[in-house]
Amino acid sequence: MTPICDLHDEFGQALEILPFGLRSYGGHVDFMGAVETVKCFEDNSRIKELSKTAGNGRVLVVDAAGSVRNAVMGDMIAGDFEANGWAGVIIWGAIRDVAQMAELKLGVLALGHIPRPGKRRDDGQIGIDIRLGEARVSPGDFLVSDIDGTVIFPKDGPQPKLT
């Protein structure tokens, strides 16, 4: 995989860069794929719903409003993402089951972790444009993540030739 810093050197202003503060929890540090999005607040109903679908190498990006009061993903949901072929999940919020998460063949980034689970109120939206900090994220964008950070290639911009 082409390192993030090299992608930034080549594409610079065309990229969206996810903000500082995300921590790697999954078994894969390097991952990439087409983006799907969810917007929710302390409710993991839509995340669980998507975990049961074919991922086809996609990456789910979740705007959980930065809340670390309740985890919106644990090891069972993350295991479903792994089993269904998702490349990764990025949560602008919290996860739980840290030790089990690290054993999955899945990229997982989140702001933090807490043992308190999310609530299920059947709330949230799938497939909408979201913002994480200054980064704009849309379904169909292409995301690349490694130890140096995470960049997004907007679907209507230049696309990388990844090695």
C-alpha cells in the first residue's frame, strides 16, 4: 500500500484528511476501501444494520458526534463487519471490547473506548454526507489509512494508483 505521506505529497489539496485524535483498535493498521457513511448519536442501530451486509472491501465512516459516553460498536458488531468483508470502520466516537477488537482482521479507528454500550433507538442515517472536523466525507469516496493518518479521495476528484 502506498504510504499516506506519499499520497499527500502527490495529491495534497485534492485530499480530505481526517482529524487528529483517532486511535487504532483493530487488527489491521493499514486498510483502504470505498466509503459508506452513518450519522448517529449514541445509537448503534444503523451500524449494526450495516454490519450484516456485504462489505465488498468498503470502509464505514461513522459520525457519532464525537461522543465517548456510550460505545457505538463492540466486538460482536465488529466481528460481523469482519465476517462480511468490510475493510474497516472509523468511528468519530467510542467503541468497547478493546482486547477482542485487536484480534479482528479489520481496521478500526475511534476517538476512544468505554465499557458502556450504545443505545438502540432505531435512530441514525445511512449514506449521507458527513463532516469529521474539517474533513468532508461522502458515500463513494475512497479512503486510505495507515499509521500516519487517514486520507480521503473525493469521488469526483483524482483517484490514486495504489500499490
